[in-house]
Amino acid sequence: MLRFSEAGNGPAVVLLHGFPLNRSIWDRQMADLSRRYRVIAPDLPGLGQSAPLKDESAASTLGLGRAVVELLDHLGVDRFALAGHSMGGYVALAMQQSLPERITGLALVCSQAGADSPEAREGRFTLAEKVRQEGAEVVADAMLPKLFGPEITPEHPAYGQVFAMMRATSVEGIRGALFAMARRFNMIPRLPAIGVPTLVLAGEKDSIIPLERAEMMAANLATGLLVKLPCGHMPMLEAPEATSQALERWLELAL
Ligand code: MLT
């Protein structure tokens, strides 16, 4: 079973973290949203405190989503609003496809709906091999310079927080997440059929997932709401209050 944090009562909202992070990125949003809602934030398989999948090389976004559903079943949560950051958004989209009747709203935070280009996919396999040989630190070295907007310098507490999170991640967890992301499907053609309120929350200075991809995703959603914040790839840490407010406005519609 996945490890998780939970706070509050009321309709349920589930927060999925991105790569290679853990549920603690949502601490501020848990505190804010739990005033009105039951907030559940799991660590995805192999990340944070959750055990890795048995065979990480077979990981898929659907498989990661299945682990989340198993946890929600265990907690007695039937219907819920689902927010995912970046890779968490890929998992959320896979869950929406397999369980549309249980998901009352979607929030895609600095995420995208397309699949990897062949070069990006190859890059993930190369990184997975490098991580196997050299350890988790290579991912921190590759990602940290691109993760935040220019206001967050290495002296900022969020920088150290994320660096520590990445370094503490298991090699199996990182590899599983990389394989799952590499294998994900192109969900763009499926966006127009999503019938629930869907927030697209984007960082204007996101250099991991460019703003245009969020704009394109929102344009393909019949029930989409686009919110742009002046930050990089980590709005929940870079602009915590505005992130909570955007999620609260979305939850008014989604729950
Ligand atoms: C993430 O932030 O979850 C990942 O960097 C997304 C990705 O690599 O596609």
C-alpha cells in the first residue's frame, strides 16, 4: 500500500506529486484545502516513502494510477477530485481514462497531455541507465537548474527542500517513474471528451513543460480553465498562496 498524508473532512481531493519528488511538495496546499475538504496525498510507487514496484522496468502511468486507486479503495474513497503535478498529471490523465465515473474534476499542474517525442523517450532510457550506474544524484543535477523560475535561487529554502527530496529518492523509484513516463500515450485526442471541470495551472516561466503546451491542452478541453502563474515548474512551492487559491476555485466546481 502507498504511504500517504491525509487531512480534513468532506468531499475528497487527491494530490499527486511529480518526478522525482514526494507528497511533501503539497504540504501547504494540504493545510489550505483541508479546511473544507478531505485531502489525500500519496507518495507514488518507489518515490518518497512508498515501496517500489516489483519490476520497475514494466512501470506505466496506468500501473502507478492503479496503486493510487488501491489506496483510495482502502480508504473508502469512491468519488474524488484529482490534481496531478507534472508526472502526477500524466498519472491523473491515465486514471481519468480508466475510471471516469469516479473522478469529479481534474487539475493538471505544470503538466502536459502529449506523449514523449522519440528523442525525449530515448533520453529517459539513457537517464535511467545513468541513474542505475551513478545513483539518484544525477537526476537532481539534471533537473534542479530547470525546475524553478529565476526568483528561486539556490539560497531559497524551496531549492534545498527539493534537492534533498531528489537525492533521497530510490534508484528503483526513479527508474520506474522514467519508464512509466517514457511509455505514456498521447492523450491530446482524448481531451475534448473529458466532461468534468479541468484546471490547467501553468508556470509562465516553466522551462520543463513550456507554457504553450498548457495553453494547447486548455484549448482542447471542453471544460477547461487555464490559470497562469508567474513562476517556474513548481508553483506549489514558488507561489503557494496563488496555487492554493486556484485549486480552491477549481474545487468549487469539481466537488
Ligand atoms: C516532472 O516534473 O514530473 C517531470 O519532470 C515531467 C517530465 O519529465 O516529463
